[in-house]
Amino acid sequence: MTSPDNDELTSVVLEVEQHVANAGWDQPSQVYALADTGELLAREPSLQTHIGDAPAGSLTPVEQEPLPGGRLDDVLAGIGWPGEVLGCVLVTELVVLPPSAEHEAPYDERDIERWAATHPERQDVRLAVGVMRDGRHASCLRVRNDDDLVVHPDLADNLIDVLLATFT
């Protein structure tokens, strides 16, 4: 059963994914801090014109500076959030291959990326994953050239763990 709090997180994850989708494909990974809208407006009243009226307890995504280059898990391991940040959303593009391709993969990590990028069965996907300090999480996935959006809380368990670690 989905709690109303998790419905709010799922809504924000979908909102952020749609925002990124509006800019098209082939974008770098992006991260957004999640702030309590009421607290954000109390600190920054000038944002009222951009945010409008929001129900109590709602979340506002705040886009952060572009992530530096490097392995995504290493980059995320270097992030730490101040106390007023309630959660975060990561949007990243990935190459997905069928399980049958696993036996063909080269051993060297640098070669794997090139190999996957040119594999004839590759699928490009955009994954949006949101987590809250208390462990709640939500995620969605969009396949390139497919308008359908898959929404499920556990699409990326490893990324969920890495994002939750940014709050410790």
C-alpha cells in the first residue's frame, strides 16, 4: 500500500523526470534537492511567484549544480546534504542490454562502455530515482522512443542505496 507521503515523493520524481524529458535526450546526470515547500517559501518569499500555492507538506525540487564527471556512484558518494534538505532526486541516462549479451561483455571497464554504446540490442533509458531521509523512495523509467513511463519504487536498488548514503 502506498502512503500519502510516498505519493508526494512519486509525484515529485515524475515532475522532475518530465522536466528533464522536456529538454530531450543525451543529457548528463542531474540531481535535485527536495525541500519542504512551506519552509522554502518562509526563507525565500520571492519564490512565491514561481512556486505558487502549495499544500502543507509538499516538496519542491531544487536543481543543483551539474555533477562532475566520473563514475556516478563515486560522484554521488561525495555528496552530503544539509539538514534542511529532506530528500533528493537523481535523473540519469543509462544503456540497458538484454541478459543474453552478458557473456559477450569485455572485461575492461573502459571497453564495456564503448561496447555497450554500440551494441545492436542496446536500449537507452532515463531513470529518475528519489529518496527521502527516512528511507522512502520512488523511481520511474522511460525508454528512448517510447512514450510509456514505468513507475515502480524499486527500479534501481543500488542507486537508492547510494542516494540514501548521501544523508548519513
